[in-house]
Amino acid sequence: MEQKKRVLLGMSGGTDSSVAAMLLQDAGYEVVGVTFRFFELNDSTEYLEDARILASRLGIRHITYDARKIFHERIVTYFIDEYLAGHTPVPCTLCNNYLKWPLLAMLADEMGIFYISTGHYVRKIWMDEKYYITPAADSDKDQSFFLWGLKQDILRRMLLPMGEMTKPQARAFAAARGFEKAATKKDSIGVCFCPMDYRSFLKKNLQSGFTTTGIERGKFVDEKGDFIAWHDGYPFYTIGQRRGLGIDLNRAVFVKEIWPAENKIVLSSLQALEKTEMWLKDWNIIDEPRLFGHDDIIVKIRYRKQANHCEVRLTTEGLLHLRLLEPLTAVAPGQAAAFYKDGLLLGGGIITM
């Protein structure tokens, strides 16, 4: 397999992957573009035409790959099932780690191409005989949080041209090259198949076991189990939620627990949501010696504006146990947690409790 100067680039038709294509060409790579058909909101396929036109203008071979069936089976179904289990799903994390990047690698293998690339805002370094993802230069756009599940076989092949660039610089770069549409594309907001309101999406895609008109209403209760008010159905709420509860009390309350079997939601004060430990399943670790036995590990359970110090150990049950050095609120089963130390992404997992 050729290991130089050829790269398969995931092209979404947006600003970032378009600029990535130009940067890779500038660096001397022969770029082949692939646009994955994962989910088409309102049946819109404009992104396919945008990617095709840009590839044509750059002289890049472009293909499309219909992954809608596997995307629905692995990501959309998982998303719905997690909410029905009372969890908080992380579809973008699963998609990146277990679908998008592996698909790129598979297609690249079929074409005899070594390198794979996207428009992700992350960087990569080689240190102590391993590849590590590191945060992007643009802290507001850094997407390293979503890539903790990638292993060395993928990391070694990744080219990440957007890691040193900020979003304003990317827009200016595309405009300067005469690609005005790419320069002014709106950023994606939220999950691709329900970008603004997952509750409406759930109502349209309810599985069996609920009423024909939607999920039945249930009870908000306090920590003692006493009734407070009625809610619209447990899947429409998440741990830590305060707004949109539809109740008016003389104090601030937050969702502390979700009990799917009883269709009940426990409300409490914010302080009652604080946790000093959690457990992870389905974890991936890039470098165990850097992770275990240190008290300066940074753990993130949210994409932005949150970082706590912790200690990590492996339990006899095969879970990762995190002892948080500062209390953390709104820790929900199903969420992802990513580990960092000295600016390196060390891995992560899925919160189970």
C-alpha cells in the first residue's frame, strides 16, 4: 500500500472539509474525496452537490458512499434506545470512533490509499512510540473530545490539516481562494439528525411499549419520592436539566435521577447532583502508564467549558473507576468521558454510573 502523497478525505460539503482539501493539495497530496450519506435532514442532498462541485473545481476525484442503513442501525437506533433507557447518549462520539473513521480506513484500503483525513479541528503528535490526539489551536472549535476511542491503527493514518487553523481563518482562506459558498456555510449545531430538538425526533420515532400518541406523562418526585408535579414523559429529560421542566417552584430544582420503569423523575437541588466518583465501560486507553496512578488527570464529560482533575484505576470487573478531586454535577449514565494529561488525549469511555 502506498504510504505517501495520497489521502482519502471525508468531504461533507462544509467549510472545514473544503478548506482541508485545499490545504492537503497545497501540501502536495493527491486527494480523493468521499462524501458519506449518513442522514439527510428533510431529504436535503444539497451537501452532495456542494462537495461534488468543490471537488471538480479542485480537480479532485470524488465519490459518494451510502451509509444511511448502517448509520440508522448503529447510531440512530442507539440514540433512541439510550433515551428510552433513561440515559444521555453521545451519538457524535460513537459515530466518529466506530463508524466514520473506520469507514474511511476501509474505503482507503480498498483504493490502496494509506492516509485518511477529515476537517476535524484536532492535532496529532508522535511521542514515546505512540500517536496521540492533541487539542486544536482553536480552543473554541477543538473536537478532540469526540475522538477518544480511536486506536493506533487509525491514528497513524490520520492527516489533520485543520488543527492549526481557527474557524475565522478557515473562512477567510476559502474566500481568498474564491470559494464563497464554502466560506459562508453555517456551522452544524447539535446532532445531525435532530440538530435543534431531540424531543420532537423521539416523538416521531417512538418504539413499542408506549401510547400511539407519544410517551405517557409521569411524575416529578422529590428525593423522598413525594409527588411534585406531572411531566411529559421521562425520555424528554436529562440529568442536570433545569430549564424546560414546566413547573414553577419557589426554588431552583434539577433533574437528579430518571426511573424509566416507573416513568418518574427525581428533582433536587444542584448540590445534591454533585458526585465525586464514576465508572466507565467500553473504554479505550492510548497509554496506561500515563493514565493510571496519577492525580493530575483531566477528565471532561462535556465538549466545552468543563475540566476536572481525577484519579483513574481499573476495577476487577473491567470498568474504569474515577475518583474526582473536585465534585462534578450532572454526571449521567450514557455520557462520554475523555481523559487528558499534559495536553494529550489519553482515551475515554462511557459513563455507566
